[in-house]
Amino acid sequence: MSVPLDGRRIVVSAGPTYEDIDPVRFVGNRSSGKMGFAVAAAAARRGAEVVLVAGPVALATPAGARRVDVRSAAQMREAVFAALPADAYIGAAAVADYTPRHPSPDKVKKTGETLVLELVRTPDILAELGVHALRPRRLVGFAAETGDVARYAQDKLARKRLDMIAANRVGVAGQGFEGDDNALVVYWPGGERALGPAPKTELAERLLDLVFPD
Ligand code: CTP
């Protein structure tokens, strides 16, 4: 039996962010948004009031969730903070870590044989939430790693002051960003649990069971 979430407010971020270089080009990533959308759908089904802050993805809005579409990391940050206070924030979005320093209002024309694009760090939404006055009581991050999953995930758990982090290994066939299935290892201070391999819809349910045990 899953725990009902009536009366809880949950903010979920999902998908990639696109950081514009010029009006026709951007820096993006391969996040499909499926994991975050599955978490939002499962939480809404359990009765939570869900705000789903979605990067650019072509997925149907889960029944019962309020969706806010954004494009860039800066816009995602605005939308997430505007959705507070919340009981939980589940940061499934693959937020770009860097954005072009000088996005061009006009299309960049080719000139030389090489082109150097200068990028600057984006705000770390999750880390900011970790120290925010309105910090949700349950702060959950995701970590996509190509190796050394446990070490990097536990480091992020501590560094960003999270309650939980769901790590997955990317670059493995049938797992990670684009597929319908995935495998997660969820870490919290003093514990861990492996989930899957399983469909992302199933993993979303099991993750919510860990975030809201009662
Ligand atoms: N995140 C965020 N804001 C950012 C970057 C990431 O909120 N600007 C969140 C993501 O939503 C995710 C987690 O932080 O929950 C991922 O951590 P991150 O440090 O971005 O992981 P990597 O990019 O994989 O970091 P690194 O390059 O250090 O491995």
C-alpha cells in the first residue's frame, strides 16, 4: 500500500534545460524528462498538489499536476522558487551547469576555422534550496554518473545538503536518460537502497515510498 499524499505540496523539476547561444542554437543535454514526469504523475495520483517545472520536452502533462514550462536554467530556478513553500522538492531535471556568457541576439555567422564559446556557471537550484529559508523538508536530488556512482552521489548528498539522492549510471545500454527503464541507487545519510532495473513509472513509485515512508 502506498502512502497517500493528500495535503502535501510537491515540486518536481524534469527534463533538460536549453541554454541559448543565438536565436537558432543552444547548449542542451539528452535528458528525456521521463523520470521526473513519472514522479510527478505518481505523486499526483497519491493526492499531492504537484507543481511540475518542465524543461523543453514533448511529454504529456500528468493528470492532476500543474505544469510550468521553462527553457533555461535561470527560468527553471525562477519557477522552482516561485512554487515554494513545498513539503518536498524532487530535482529530476538535468539542469545545465554552464550557459553561454554572451548569448547573441543575431545568428552567429561562421568566420574562422575554430569557434570558442565562453560558458559561465548557472545557479545550482538544488544547492540554493539546501540553504534557503523556505527549504522543503524533503530535498531530493538526482545524480547521473558514468562511473564511481556511490562516491560522487554521496558527495553531492553532503555538499548540497540533501535528504536523499537518486543516482543512476548513464552510458549503460537500456538505462539512463532516454529509455523507459532505469536503475537507481538511492542514498541518504546513513543508508542506501537499490531500485530496479524497472520501468521509470515503477521507480517513481518506489522513490516516493522512500521519500514519504509514512
Ligand atoms: N542541479 C540543479 N541546478 C543546477 C545543476 C544541477 O538544481 N544548476 C540539480 C539537478 O536537478 C540534480 C542534481 O543537481 O538533482 C545534479 O547534480 P549536479 O551537480 O548537476 O550533477 P552533475 O552535473 O552530474 O555534476 P558534476 O558535473 O559535478 O558531476
